[in-house]
Amino acid sequence: MQPFTEKVIEIIKAIPEGKVMTYGQIAREAGSPRAARQVVRALHSMSKKHRLPWHRVVNAKGQIALKEDESYHEQLFSLESEGIQVGLNGTIDLEKYQYHP
């Protein structure tokens, strides 16, 4: 596993319950500010294996990035069960819920 990927996994695991981070924010924290898409790939391929709280990662606008399907509703339910208020279009108030390690 690449050092960047290891760092991404470490950062995602550290997001506390009731908080979110953005793909770009995680990329910056892992040392590669332009690698948000690599964060997406890592989440997609390693969430189950590493038991990542993938539902705590949203896009730069504070929105659930998934399309309206089963995964979208799973993320929505998981966030709401942690006390995060999700508005229309799957939008989360980053001022209130964004985690800053």
C-alpha cells in the first residue's frame, strides 16, 4: 500500500462520530491536495476491508456524493443516526459538522 493511501485510511478512521470530512480535505491532510479522486478510489476499494466509516466523507459542497440509490440512503441513515442533520439534496452544514483534525 502506498504511503498516501495509508495516510488516507488513518485519517478516515479518525473522523469522530457525528462529524464529516470532505474528499479534498482528506487529500490535503494526507499530503496531496489535488488527490480527492484518489480518496474516492480508496474509499470504494478499501472501506469494507479496513472497516472505514465511509459515510462520514462528503463532497466539497457538504453533500452526499452518491446518486439516489441504496448506498445514498445507507449514508443518509448512518449520518442521521449519528445526529448529523441532512438537508435537501443530501446537504450537510459543514460549519457545524466538519471535523478539523
